[in-house]
Amino acid sequence: MIQTDIIIIGAGPVGLFTVFEAGLLKLRCHLIDSLPQPGGQCSEIYPKKPIYDIPAQPFILAGDLTEQLMEQIKPFSPGFTLGERAEFIEKDDEDQFIVTTNRGTKHRAPIIAIAAGLGCFEPRKPPVEGLLDFEDKGVEYIIKDPEFYRGKKVVISGGGDSALDWTVFLADVASEVTLVHRRSSFRGHPDSVQKVMDLAEAGKITLLTNAEVVGVSGDNLLCSVEVKHKSDGLSHIEVDHWVPLFGLSPKLGPLGEWNLKISKNAIEVDTFDYSTNIPGVYAVGDINTYPGKLKLILCGFHEATLMVQSAYKRIYPNKNLVLKYTTVTGPPGM
Amino acid sequence: MIKVVVIDRYDKRHELDAPTDMNMNMMELCRSYELPVEGTCGGMAMCASCHMYVLSSHEIGERSEDEEDMLDEAFFVEDNSRLGCQIKLEDSLDGIEIKLAPVG
């Protein structure tokens, strides 16, 4: 069990800055994020895009912003549970929250700060009829263990790096690999594209471009997929596995079932301290909503700053908090 | 101000008034009318959550390489598929008709 003062759900810019502001009050933090790296959207969607509205930064790349925040919070040595989704929340008899992830990691703290942005990133699922019936029965959105596909017939969909890389890798593992892509050019790394082209030429894989998987069928287990070709209609491919790799998109996910007051996919908060309807649970950044809300990193930083003051008073109801400037206290640290 | 017709995923028609002097795009227009368009990345052509079809024959610039790349993450992409965030609202688009693409 990981014990801390504040469990922060979401390691995007606002979650990271919460660590800093909490650290100034000597509160320890532990972050949970479904992505394998910190930074949230900034690192997952647009690391190379410049941001122009961070105060005193005429422009900063989203990826650099993440790095700088990581540097800024280093003195407070936050803990991280990455690549796991916060799944369940419960309270124990000492008024502490226990947050359990989808992999069973347990975290305990008197305070939860939800800084989950647009939710947790999950694989995009193609809107193909009956798809859900075959999940884990032949349809997988993530390749965890390539050995799982040894000797199997596999269809991969997508045009990005993960589709290309797995096609190349599985060419030597699976008995048959077919890559289906909607157009004839790929957005992946040119090297990977060339490798796929070479494998197709050598007959080691089947490359179907200008095509799309539009149907799945089978009897309990997946047996075949239906492919729509831009030029000449439909065809069927016998398969053991179909792996659609269409990137990730954020979903509110389990947070929606935590009895929080939700309005239009966001958590309602009191702007006094960004508290939710559950005492001890706060929400900051893009995930919250209130009259006049603006989804800006800048506003999330402000929300986090006020929020930790309230969290402190909740943890130490008898202590008075005096605002100290960092110019006075010197380099931050625990 | 121009008229834009948006057909939602239940085939319902929405006739929208769209300003052309606010540097807005089709994704933002849909969101401002609370139509179900996500626009996760905020309009950078870095996700595919504002995929839509252009039904009318209005002239819109060619898809950029970025847009083409991101459409790879969309589903049921057709010749008339576009990312809404890449369609700027201009006077020449008066009467344009679009349909929201299915979501995964």
C-alpha cells in the first residue's frame, strides 16, 4: 500500500504543478496516470507544439513544459504509478481514501486531487458492429506479449508507427500477417514504412492498402474479418486475431462511477477551493467545471494552488497556515 | 454570418448561424452549438475527434499532410472526409452541408 498526503489522479501539467504547491506546504504527493509517461496530453498528443500563454514563457514546447515541471517538482520527490488507471475509490475506517488501479496497486491518503484532464487515454475502438463481443476473444487493441501471436493468423489495422512496427515484428512470429490501411501512404517513420514494403514484396506479409476492416464474425472466438476495398468491394480474411491500432483518445472512464457530481463530462467544483461534492476529493484543471471555467493550463495552475491550501486545512484542522513567498523560503524542498 | 447545415449522428439536421469574422472553424462551431464533436486536441489537427463528411460541393482547400495523417486514426474515412478543425468558416462556405462521422 502506497501511503501519501495527496493522491493526484492525472500526471498532466496541472497534476504535476499540484505537487509543487503541495510541496511548499510540506504535503507529499503520489501521481497515478494511465499513460506510461508524465505530461498528459502535452506529452501524448502534442509534445512538439509551442504553447504561448504560460506566464513568463513567450513560448514553450508542450514536451519541454512537461520536462520543466518535472524538474521543478523534483525536490519534493513525488511518487508515480504510471501506465495504470485509477479504477476504484473507497474510504477506510480512519477517514483515508484508498485508490486502487486496474492492476491492483493500492494508494492511501486523506486527500484526492483529480487532475485527469479529459479523462484517461484509452485505445480508439473502431465502430464495427459486434466488435465488443470479440474483445479478448480475438480482438485486442494493445499488443502486450508478441509471443501470444506465435503461429496465429493476425490482421493489423492502422497507418502509424505502432501498426508498422508490430507488422514487422510479427512477420517472424505469426503464421500470417495482414496489414490493412485506408490509404497507400503511411504516416509512420520512413524506415518502418520501407521495411513493411519490403516484407510485402517478399511475400512475408500481406499489405492491403486503400482498404478498411468493416466487419467481424465468428462463433464465440473471432474467425474472420470483412475488409472493404476502395476499388472493388468486400473480401473476407480468415483470422485468429484482429489488432486495430488507431491511437488513443481520452475517456472519463471509471471517474464517472465515483459518485462525483458530473456535468457535461466534467466534475462540478466549488470555486472557493475546487472541492467536489465528496469531502476530501478535489478536482483541478480541464476535468473540472464551474461558472466561467476556462480550460487553460494557466487556470489549472491557479486552481491547484488554492486547492492545496484547503487540503492542508483538512489534514491539519488545528494548524494555521501562513503564506510564505518562495523568495523568502529559498530553494524548495521537503 | 453564413448558414451551415450540420447533420448529426442520428441524421437530425441542425441549421446553424456561423460567424466568419471570428477566425472560427467547423469543429469550434459545432462545439459552440453543443453538437457532439470532441475536438480533443483543441484544433491542431493532432487527433481525429472532429472527423466529418462534407456533403455539399463547396470548395475547401486540399487536405494537408497533417490532416491526412490524422485521418488514419479516424474510422470510415471517405473521399469527402475532413477534420472539422481544418475547415475555416469563410463567406464562400455559405450553405455548406456537413455530416458528423461515427465515433469509436
